[in-house]
Amino acid sequence: MANEAHTATRQVVESLREKVQGPIEAWLDICAHCGLCADSCHAYVGTGDVEHIPSARAQQLEKVYKRYHTKLGQLAPRLVGAEELDEEVLDRLQKMAYQCTLCRRCTLYCPFGIDNASIVGVIRALLAEAGRVPAGLQEHTDTAYEKGNTLGISEDEFLDRVEWFEEELQDAVEDEEAEIPLDREGAKVLFVPTPIQIMRFPTVIISAAKIFYAVGEDWTMSTKRFDATNFGLFSGDAEKTRVMAERLVDEMERLGAQVLALTECGHSYWAMKYGAETWLGNALPFEVKNIVEMIAEYASQGRLKLDPSVNRDVVTYHDPCNLGRKGGLIEEPRAALKAAVENFVEMTPGAEQTWCCGGGGGMIAIPDYEEVRLASGSPKVEQIRRSGAEVVATACDNCKLQLLDLAEHYDLDVSVVGVVDLVADALILDEDRD
Amino acid sequence: MSYWFAWVVSNVLPFITATVFFGGLAYRVVRWRRIPRASVSLVVLPGSRSVGQTLREIVTEVVTFRRVFKGSKVLWVVSWLFHLSIFVFVLGHLRLFIDFTWLWKLLRLTAEQVDLFGFAGGGASGTVFMLGLMALLVRRLRMPVRSLSVPGDYFLLLLLLGIAISGNYMRFLMHIELEPYRAFFSNLFHLRLGVPVENMIFVLHFLLVQVFLIYFPFSKLVHVIGGVLTLKWTLR
């Protein structure tokens, strides 16, 4: 037993050397402990726990790295503040890494642009190798890896749900021919939802189908791959991350689609648009788009007719970190919303500087972290309150689940909806469609 | 005893300092430029920036400390003035090595005016630098920054405080004629062993500066070059 633990630690120590290189090492070297990141981090601001200061996370990794991979750290660990990787340190690293949502807000406030999300990504990778992924997140990752989706939905269940979605679509557009195409080879667009949407937020899929119907998009869904998420990325498991990305790439190839249209989901967009290339070792032979990006395109091409007067409530938009700050989709969701609602207000600070909801990075899947998660969301709650919005629109399941929890916990009187839902509600369908 | 001490600080240590400083920095940069073997995706803040825009952002950042301003106005005032004072007195110290006679001619300044100018600039920057260090030290001693601080952080501030105090002492409480110093540095640059300047405060100041330069590549001071390099990565 002790031997096994020893072997695990040795593996982590070895892989530290591989992972703390280049930019990561530079970031650990230059972080001057100025503490400017503290007030930029929702986890620290929300909990007041100094172990959540981004610089503290980097420092903890640096201490362990020094202990094993620098001469001074080996000879005089105390002098340079090097620390042995024992159970206590592993526990602290686990808390620091998985209670961080990887939102990259601190990167914007760091004078040197140190990327804490990459540093925490390295810590997560180490912990995943040591078998220290928190309960909940590990199970979701394993289910997704073994069964193809995070909730273990069978193909039959999926088909049942889609049948119902299709009926809803037909009612909504008053067209009995309207369909949700499945496994259609040669379709231009492959739309991939998330298991949570299939089971809990079905309107996202129905709304997307309605929008595709309205613009006459050449699209399909897959009966094999209906999970856009990448829980390997959350857990830090490099191999599973790669496999999960590869599955979507293979399915695109099988169906011969040109555009991978990812549903309202933050991290899957980042994973496929920016991560996959590195993990798979080559550029993807197709385009990766998020559904809000596609809606903005349809609107700018004049293919969508929208009547904003159906959405009269005051609406604000919560930027999922992976779409906005980390994904570069700032204008697109706003363009879609402004066309679909009458009263749009911004939160301050807005756009790329917006506060993280506190539920990302896989935290929502870890039951033990609920208390911290709710506390971490308090800057967001304040921000929503100040905006005076009645409706918070967003484009990510994680954010949505967290915002719903926050609304309940903090008595925040807002409804939480998807951007696609508001757009779909505002759709004007041509009577004389051919 | 004190003569030999001054002799070592003036004639031996500088060569060690220069070797460690430049060698250490080169070692750092070489390490930073390695590509991680693990497949970590380093796309940080994607956006369609041209090379020109990235460059402009970096220059703006270095000159104005925009990100610090965004985070804390008080810290911005302190750290911007602090770094500006460093810039000013580093420039001022060049007068130890060369006399910019052409510049004074161009500006039509007499020798007395140049000295007065030097006194004002050096005095102001030295004072701001010292006060800035104290402010940073106080900030470091308070939460939450205290929780992030390691012995090295305090060592650096105290070392710099020592440099500031000895420098300001010479500026305000001693009368310094530049000529012997210029002669000393000229010897040093021509790799000639020379007689140390007879000023123990200077020897102390020079020693602390060299300790600082030796420590530089192994300390958080590498942010001076690393900060610029990493901004480039983040903003690509």
C-alpha cells in the first residue's frame, strides 16, 4: 500500500519535469507575488480563502517543482521554500486546482499576463495521474469515456428524446415535415448537444433545430456522438481529453460534415476550437463553430427574421468564460440577443472582464464543493443585481446550472435562459416557405 | 582590513557579478524558450490581433502599467512612480561612466546647471524609490499579500532599501566629486585593476548593487524580461 503510494508520487514527480517547461516554467519564475490577481478571482473574493489566490496556486506548484527539479531545492529546500509532495500537499493542490474554474480572469489583471488556467491545468494533469480527481468529476469522466457520454444515455433513450424534440419542433413551426435529421451523411453541419441538454435543458436543442429550420440549414445530429463535452479536460486526464476530442473528429469524418456546430456549452467550444489541435497533433480538417456564432452569422446575412417585441423583459448576457474571455466570442452573442430582445443591458465589468459564475471547470459535477461553489458565485450575483436584469441569458450548461443555484441561494429574482431560446422565441417564420 | 574589503568589492566581485548576471539571464531565457513536451494547449486569450497590435499592447503595458491600473489605483500610483524612479536613476548613473558633454552643449547647460539637474533628478528619484520600497514593504506585510510572500520577497525589498538608503546618503549627506568614480569605472571597463574609491558608503552601495545583480537571475526580478516575453505568448 505504502509502496503503491510511493510509486504514484514518483510518477507525479517525473511528469512534473515534462509539464513544467517553457511558458509554464517562465510563469512560475516571474510571478512576483504582487497579489494583484487576488481581487480579480471570484473564488478568493467570494470565499476570502487565501489558498484561492491565483498566485498561491502557482506558488504551490513552484514549491513542489523546486523540491525535485532544482539543485537548490534539493540541497536546501527550506531556504528556497521547496516542499515535498506528501498527502497534505496533494490535498491542498487538489483543492486549489479543482476549486479554480480556469476562467482566466486573473490573466487579464496580471501585469505579466501569467496564465493561471494553464498552470492549474498542469496541476490537474498531475493529480489525474496520481488518481486524485475529486469524486463526482471522476465518475462523470469515466462514464463519458466508457459509455460515450457523461450521463450514460443509451442510443435508444436518445432516439426517444429526439422523437419528442421533433414533435415539439413540428408544433412550434407548424410544419409536420419539419425534422431533426439523424446521421445524415454529407450534411454540411453536424450539431452536437450535451447530455444535460438532452435530459434537462431540451429547449436548447429544440430551439437550435427551430433556428436551423428557419434558415434552411443543411444539418444533422449523430446517434453515435451526442455529447459535445470533454470531461477529460476538466479532470486533467490527458489521454481521455484526447480520446474525447478525437471522437468528434472521427464522427465529422464519418458523416463528411464541414462544420462542427457545438451547442450552448463553453468548454467544448474551447476544447475543439483551440485545444484539439495540440492534443491531436494536427489542425482539424473542418470548421468549429458555436451555435451563438452561427446565429450571429445568420442574422448578419439577413437569413433570420426576428421580432424582439416578444421578449420584453430586461435581459442581460452572462459571458461563459470559455466562449468570451477564452474563446473570443464577445460580439456574436450580443448581436444575436440585441436582435431578439427589446431591452438588453450589459453587466459591469462586462464582456471579457466579466465575473465568472463560479460553477465552471467541472466544479458543478463535484458535490463536495457545493458550499465553495455558491460562495464563489457571489461576485456574479452582485453583478447581476446591479444590472437590474430580469432575465440572464447565457450559452453554457455549467453556467446555467450554477446561475440557477445562485438565484435560489441568494434569492435573486431572475430567470436563466439560453441565447438560442430567446432567439427561437423571436423567430418570424415565413408563411410561404418553399 | 577595510582596504582589502574595498579592493575585493571593487576589483574582483564585479567580474563575478557580470558573469553570473548575464550567464544567469541567458540560462533563464533558454529554458523559457523550450517547448513543453506535455501537450498543454497554450492558447490563452485568442483574438485576431496582428503582430503590430500585439506589439502595441505590450509597449502600452510596459509604459503605462495598464493592467495594474485596472486592478488597483493606489498600487498603480505607487508601482508606476517606483518603476519610473528606477528608470530615472539608472539613466542618471550613466554619468558615472561618461560625461554627456555634447548633450549639455545642445541643451546649453553650464556645469553647475548640470550638477543641479543631476541633484534634482537623482534626489527626487532616489526619494521616490525609497518611499516606494517602504510602501511595497507595508503592502507585503498586510493581508492578503502577506500570505503570498516568501523570505525571498522580503530579502529583495530589504536589499533594495539598503541600496536606496546608501545611495540617498551619498546624494544628500555627502559631497561627491564625480572624477574619481569615473576613473574607477573606466579602469574597471578596461579590465585594469585600480585603486578603490575612498568612500566606504560607496563601497557598501556598490556591494549591495552587486549582490542584487547576482541574485537577479534567480529571483522574481526576472519579471523584467520574462514579463515582456510572456505577454507575447498570452496575446498571440
